[in-house]
Amino acid sequence: MPMFLSYSIFFNMMFHFLLHVQVGFRTVCSFSSAFPPSNQVPRMIRNTMTIPQYDNYYYRQGVNACFTNKNHIPGDTHPSPRNTILLQSASSFSSTHKDEGQSHHEQGKQQGNVNHPDQTSAAAAGDAIPIHLAEGICAVYKPIGWTSQDVVSYLRGMLERDARSRGAVLSKRRSKKSKLKVKVGHGGTLDPLATGVLVIGIGSGTKALQQYLQGSKKYRAGVELGFETDTLDMAGEKVKEMDWKHVVEDDIPSILLDQFTGNILQKPPLYSAIRKNGKRLYEQARKGMTEDDLEIEARPVEIYNIEYLPQDLEGNTMPCFGLDVECGGGTYIRSLVRDLGNALGTCATMKGLERTQQGPFTLEDALPKEKWDSETIYAQVEKWNLILSESTSMSIPTSTFNHDETSISSDASLAEE
């Protein structure tokens, strides 16, 4: 009997011991499951945290986010009163390091840690260095061989580098939803082989570009009679040749006045950026489709004034000559030359094109390529802000920048030369 009692007491003690060990083990496991291991904390956050901030991240992500039920610990399917004790322990753990973490946070700000999330949010709120030194519009001279979008991309990259050199915060990726970015657009597409005035909008100036797309423009074009290309300019291949010697030079001014002045119908070139059936015409032309296949329709355009010049842009005479054209938005000078050749009983191709004026901007106002730098661009924007502010019809807002404003680009603009 004493032997039996001894065994009973021994087993009873072992049972209670193992029970307490099991409860303690479950307690430790449940409590530790509330705090993720270090490799689950985002690297960018880990790199910018001090030790107390790191501990607070554990608490926020592990305890505060998971203990929606105060009597339940994540991973524990058997709630019990001990869970409340663990929650209180976790809360006291966070409060112990709260003041210390804030002190490290303030110390980091004083040391100029630009990667700190609070500093990024402050920059987004407009407390940092401005992205644009001036916002408005100006004009540049588009070089031959450049697309209008090439000019926009070049200027945007240049101004982005300037903004970063001044310490301005920019988004790493460009997107329509991004707010911290340099805004640049243009006010009317010029073909790669065309040169001349290209209106540029910067910052809030992009919202004023629409009126330049629809407004008056002046061009000087070079024309040659006797052949026609598939692109209607010198970039294409010859598709037609006709005799031109029967053309009387003195008849050209009267034909221009009678048939090509005022509101006319004009069929856009096959190689143009106009959309047909959901795709650009030039994209479909490159796949072998013709004007008859695409059934390109004529569109109304307006020619305000057109003058005959006996010499082209290079000084050549018949069968070459020049045209001075003032027209509205959406007019294709290539198509105008083609139609003029047909009216003269032959065919014609545009040899060259220069935009001489767009709105108030003339060739004298357009910055040449060698002067494209951030300082000069911003100086021109400020100059034209002052000039345009005196005109009620062309004034643009310059005080604030609407980050949601979409810049005008070659894809968004009206199709024109």
C-alpha cells in the first residue's frame, strides 16, 4: 500500500508538471505567433527603422492588426482567459518602447533621412522643393527628323534631371495617376520632316494647349510638280509620275484663291496618325492597305489665306515653287499639295515644310535646339506668362498646378502637319 501511494503521488506530480509545461509551451507559441519573423518585414521598412521602431512594427503588424477579438490570439482555436493576459503583455511591450521610438524618429528627421516615409508624405503635400520652377507655355523650333513627341520627351527628361538636381521629389515611374512628375506637352503635331514653331506646355501650361490645337497656324511649304509619293512627301516612294510642262505659272494664284481658300473638304494622307477602325492609318498602310481599302473620308478644314511663291524653301523655281498657308487645326499641307497638283492637271509632292507661326508665337520666338536648357526654358515660360497675362483671350493660369491635368501629346492632339 505505501508503495502504491508513492507511485500515485509521483504520477500525480508528473501529470501536473507536464500539464503546466504544455500550457506554458502553448502560451509562448501563441504569443510569438503574434510577431512576424524579421524576414517577413518589408526590406525597405527594415532598412529605415531603428530598433524601437522595428519593435513597434512588430506590435502594429502582429498584435494590433490581428487581435480584432481581444479574447482570441491568431492561430489559437481555443480562446481562454490567458489570451487577455497576453494581449495586455503585448500592449505594455509596445508602450515601453513608444517614447524611445519617437525620439529615434525625430532624431532621424533632424539628420535629414530623405528615405523616411514621413518625409515622403510631406513632399507629396507640397512642403518640399517645387518640381517646376515656372509653369506655362513657350515655343521651341522643332529640328528636322524629330517627331513632336521626341521634343516633348527630350524636354521632359531635361527638366526631370534639373528637378532632381535641386532636390525635388519625383515618382520613380511615370503614369497618368502619378502626381510627383514633370508635366510637358505640345500644342500640335509636326511631321518628322517638318520644322518650325512647336508650342510647349509645362506644368499647368498643358491645360492651355487645346486652344493651340484648334487655333490658326501659318506654314511655308515647298512643292514640286510631276510626281507623287505614297506618303505625299519626300520620305515616301514614288507611286505616280505625270508631265507638268503644260502648267501655266500665272494660273496658280487664281486656282489657289478659287479652289483652296475658305472652308474646303480634304482627304487626310494615308500615312497619318488619324484613327480608322480603331488603328492609326499609317499602321494599316504599313501592312499593305490602300486608300480604297480603308475608305478614307474627306474632312472639313479651313484655309484662311494661301499665297503662291515663285521659289521653294531652297530657292528652286518651276517645276518647284512655294506656298504660304494660314489655316485652322487639322489641316494637312501634304494633302493640300496633292490636291493642288490634281487641280493643275498633274501631280505634286511636298518637298519641305516649316511652321512659321502658331498663335502669338513666331519663328523669332521659337528657341533653337542649341538653347534648350532648363534655365532658358523656364525663363521663356516666365516671359510668356507675363505677355499672355495681358491678353484675356490667351491668358493661362500660373498660380497652381493641377496634377490631374493630362498633358497633350502627339497621340492626343489633332492630326496635322
